[in-house]
Amino acid sequence: MAGARMTADFLIKISPIIGGTILIAVCLIAILRNPSVSNTFAVLLAFGALLFVIPALSIFNFKGLGIEFSGQATTEQVTQQAASINARLEDIKSALADLGRRVAPAVAPAPPPSAEFGTNRSQTVIVVYSAAQKTLAKQLENQLLKKGYQATSVYSDYSELSDARKGSPGSVRFMYSDATKSVGESVKQLLKADTGSLALLPDDVRPQMSADAQVLLF
């Protein structure tokens, strides 16, 4: 029984890598065979493949044939890694859009990123949501990525919070540390219109946090 369980766990962990590799290989072949498509797309695809594999390896363990590999990571590390990957993927999409404009010279090139975008790129924002707020969470995540933040959204049932820290359904709380208060306030202002229909709870200021700011959607 233990052997069957180990096999199932191994297949669950390796399947995303195999499936993603096959999909990327098919796209890569199609790009290289089409002379009208720049090989730069192939380079971007290879970079995207690397970003795809990294999260899978972070939870992958293998021991056998004289080789041992362990990629254990904490939940916080994986979450922040996902935020960083989302930001890099947003860069790839921008680069692809820019390449498309160069192929069609009649279209005006995109303006360079603003100084604010560059500043935000070093800041991590996590959107935590309850089951009822998933759609809004993805909307906020996209908004943050477009402004340059390293952002991702994760589900939580908030069982780790005390009753005093939990918000009622349909409310939102912004959380940040003393050192990242300016980041929290900027994020709060950026998402004000999107969260306007939710009851705004008092900010939760912590002495220290792993992310620069969190948005809790209850």
C-alpha cells in the first residue's frame, strides 16, 4: 500500500513537468518552422518554460539510481516565488506585445515603463481570498501586476486567524509592516475602486512580514 501511495505522489508531482514540457516543445517546433515568426519568440518561450518548471521542482523529491534530489520549500517561500514568477510572465507578455508592434510598424510602440513601475517591481503583494472572493482576487492580482508589483493570489479559509482578526463576509483588510507602511498605503489607494463594494476594515500593521503587503478578502 505504501509503495502504491509513493507511486501516486510521484506521478502527481511529475505530471505537470511532463505535460508542460510536451506543450512547450510543440509550440517551440511550430515557432522554429515558421520563418515569418522571429526566433526571439523561441527564446521567450524557453524562459517561460524555466519559470514553469521552478515551482514544480520546489516540492519535488527523488531518490534512486544513486541520485538524491530534494526541493522542499515552505508555503511562504512558494507563495512569494509564485508572485515573482507572475511578474516575470507579465514581462514576457509585454515583450511579446512589443514584438508584435515591431512587426506592424504602423502601430505606435508602447511607452517605456514608468519610474513607479520600476519601484514597484521590488515589492511583493499577496492577495488572500475566501471561496466567495476568488474572481475579485484574480482581478486585484492582475491590477497589481500591471503596476509592476510581484503579486499572486492564494485561497485561505482563514482558520489560522483568531476570531478578533477575522473579517465578516464581504469585507477587506490591508496588512503590512511598520517598515512597508508606504507600500500598504499605495496598494490600498490603487485597489480602492475595485474594493469599493466591500466593507473596509482597519489596517493590520505587523512588526514584521515576509511580503511587503497583503490584501485579505473575506
